[in-house]
Amino acid sequence: MKKLVSALLAGLALLPLSTAAAKEHADLIIRHATIVDVAGARLIADQAVATKGDVIVAVGGDAEVAKAWSAGRIIDGRSRFLIPGLWDMHVHFGGGPALVEENKALLPLYVAHGITTVRDASGDLPNDVLAWRGEIASGKLFGPTLLSSGPKIEGIKPIWKGTLETGSEADVDAAVTKLTGLGVDFVKITDSTMKPDLFLYAIRKVRAAGLRVSGHIPLALTVDQAVDAGISSIEHIGYAYKAGVKDEAAIAADFAAGRIDRAEAYRRIDAGFDPETAMAAYRKLAAKGVFVTPTLNGSRVIAYLDQDDHKSDDYLGLIGPGLRATYQWRIDRAAKADAAAIAARHAEYEHEASVLPMLQKAGVTIMAGTDAGFLNSFNYPGIALHQELGIFVDKGLTPAEALASATRAGPAWFGKLDHYGAVEAGKAADLVLLDRNPLQDIAATRAIRAVVLRGAAYDRAALDKMLADTRTKVAAWNAAAAK
């Protein structure tokens, strides 16, 4: 009898565990974290998050998730705060073919600062950037997920390089066909030489092709005309300020007819802001689903170059010498200003920034974007997004609203909120673990303990190595440039 019982027990030991007892296997589990529910502006304590591949597969109470899931890597999130990956919705790469490698070296800087997705708003290296987009997606190149406009649509012989020049509707048609063929994520239109009527035609053509469109609005048009044509996002807060000018239509008409020059047009814009007009315009933006990317940090830097020349910024050690050289034209232009001009640019920045809470109150979705990259002096890829969020709060947004602008607004604009913007099962495994609570102090977004990018986890040591490796590259480029 004893032999029979022993045999039965031995046989039971070989049977598989019951379904209830078996654990699912994940690649990574973050345990005991406080999840920041950005949409609800609330904290959910003692949570665990399991990821597999590039997807979150489980979120819940720590004990519950730990009971159901095992993983090859565990990160302790105790006393820390977990947010969705950050998005910078306005960046640039450029400076010419000689600076391709310096631009590529910027990619890890975004990741090291918790930025898991960037929206490239075009420079003069559009084909290179589109190639990087594919290489990042396939795992051949390290960097944040890259969404790009490809080459901008512009007029004939524009200021900006790397554009598709258009002087007729047929040119616009060809440009849109080319961009569609390139598989761009959206379209950017700028106005240095773009004819106003073609600008509106291009917006309509791009929207008819099923793509979102952003851009700079010609001075000869009103913001309202661009909105009615179907523009999807307004880049730079100056255009939102212009929409609040009571006689904007008259200014546009006078400029278009040649009755006033650019300087006079801007003088009238600066003097003509009306809060009631602005709120009506902003409510229309909200109703039409037009988002605004303020890009305040770059404006702030230039406005206050008289107070901080940034020559001792430690971050300069992360920017290649060729890219640093592109900063000089704005520096030189700012240096020519007399006391009156300096006071005027301070006032212009403060006036424009003051409309930020009005946009929020009107229901406009504000997207965090920095304008970081070449040409834009001391507006550093990576840290600039955190500076932008700090400005948002300083100018009247709550920390929760600022955080939403960098985690949910970008996915919402691209129609990707089903996959990004929250720490939830089924969403992308793009996460940032913070040492402090960002709903209490937005500066906490800088206190990064770990970043999860497409399911791969990088702890503080790994993030510091990204920065150190970039600094070493830049030092070598500096030495070579000095010879």
C-alpha cells in the first residue's frame, strides 16, 4: 500500500501546475510604484506594471500582479511615480549634410530625459530623418520613436532649405503626392515665400489626402482663414496671440496690399490684442480640434539673452561644434538690439506667453514642443522639454495640465490615444519612473530614475552612460575642429 501511495505522489509531482497556480511570464515588472493617472490628475498607489515586448500586459495592485506574473527583470518602484513616456511635439534636425552625425547624436539625449517620442517639424535633412525613423522602428538605430513631416511645403526660393518649392496649385499637388509616397506622418507648411492663396490650397489638399497639417501662417492671412481651411495645429504661440488681435483681418489685408511693411504689421499686432476677441478665437480653435504648440522655451531664451548668454551652460558639452555654430545667427541678431529693442522683446515674449492660460480655459489642447535643434540657440534637445513644462506652470497651467501636454496631447493629435498616453494594459511600454510627484511639482519630471522605451528598460546608470557617451563624442569633435 505504501508503495502505491508513493507511486501516486511521484506521478502527481510530474503533472503541470493548475491554470490558477501558473504564472504568466513578462519581460519586465515595475513593482510598488505610484501610477500617475494623467487624464484623471490622480495618483494610484502601490501598483505593479508588467510589460512584454513593447506592450504593457498587466497593471494592478502590486500583490495581484506579482501573484499572476513573473519576469526576468524587476524594477523597484517603491516611493516613486510612474508616468507615460514624454513626447516633444516640435523638434528639428538640420544644419546641412556635414552635420548628420552631430544630429544623430541628439537622439539619445531625448531618451535620457524621458522623451520616448518626438515629432520632427522638418529641417534641411528631411530624407536622413525619414531614414532614421525606419531604422529606429526596426531596431537598427537607438532613439525615441520618430514621427516626421519629411520636407516642408514652401514657396519658390524660400529662406528654409530642404523644402518642396511650390508656385502653383500643380506644384502643391505634386508636393502632396510626393509626401504621401514618402509615408510622412504629417505635413508642415511654412510661409517665407509661400503665396497666401497657395497656403490655404495646400492645407485643403493635405487634409484631403488624409494627413494632418501644421505650419506657420502667412502674415497676409488671418489665423481664422487657416483654421477654416483645415490646419491641424498652430506652431508657436505668436500665431495664437495674433488670433486675438481685434483688427487682425485689416492688418492682413493691408500687408497683402503692400500698404504696410512687416515691421508695421507686427507693431499693430503687438498693440492690438483684445481678450474678448482672443477667447472667441480660442473657443473656435477648440471646437475645430486645432491644437497649439507654444514653443515658449526657445522664445524665452532669445528674449532674455541680455540676462543670460548661456556661455557657461554645461549642456553645451552635449552639442556638437557644428550645431553650436548654427546658434550664432540668432545670438548676433540679439546682440544688435539697443535698450529699447531689448525691452520690446521682453514685453513681446511676456505678452505672448500670457495667453497660455486663456487657451487652456477655452478648451484648446496645448502640446508641449520645444523647437529644439539646430539654429535655435541654447534650446537643448532633451532638457528643453522639462524647461517648457516649467514655463507652462509659471504662466498659469497646473502641473497636471502641463504633464498632459507632454504625455497625452501628442498621442491625441496623431489619433493614437488608444496606444499611448496612459499607464494601462494594452498601451505602449513607454514609461518614465520618477523620484518625485509631478502632480505636486512639475520639476519632478527631471528626477528620472528609469526610462522604459518600447519595452526596454534603462536605469539611471544606463541613462547617465548615454549622456557620458554623447559628451565623449562631442569632445572628440571639438578636438578635431580645433586642429
